[in-house]
Amino acid sequence: MCVRPASAAFKECYRRAHNGRMTPLLRRGARPPRTITLIAKPGCHLCDAAREVIARVAEETGATWEERDILQDEELYRRYWEQIPVTLVDGKQHDFWRVDETRLRAALGS
């Protein structure tokens, strides 16, 4: 029987009992990739600059990223029109107008 879940002995005991496999709960540092969302519109020069920063940071950190067109979504338009480009990290607003690369990396935990 394995005891003391936080100990190295427990982890070794668990590995032996489960043929070397560990559950995700026991793997430290294993977390799903973060998601960056850029809310932008066509012809926006600030959006172009934000896109470059986001693409670079996402590639270097392993984060996924997507772009949403504010003109195609009435709710996004109502909520963010005066702030574009807007950056969300995991669905929460992170930045607007300009994307600070250092702040974005910090938000992603890299």
C-alpha cells in the first residue's frame, strides 16, 4: 500500500503498482496549453502589430492562438469596439490597443 501522496516514495510505489504510468494529477507541471485570442478587424494597423507579437509569443511558448473578427460578432462588437485590438488569455481580457510582449509572456507563465 502506498502512503503519503506528496512523497517521492509514494510516487515510486504508485509507478510500480500502475506499470510505470502516472495519472495527470501526479505529474507536476503538466497543464494544457494556454489560449490567446486576438479580437481584431480588417485594416487595423494596431491589430497587425498585435498579431505579429501574439504569433511570435505563441510559437515560442507553445500556446495556441486564434483571431476573432469584431465585425462578425455582435457581442464582441458591443463589448470591445473602442478597445481593439483586444487580447484575451484563456478567455479573460488581458490587454487592449497594444500587446506588450513581456506582459503577455508573464500572463502565460513563461
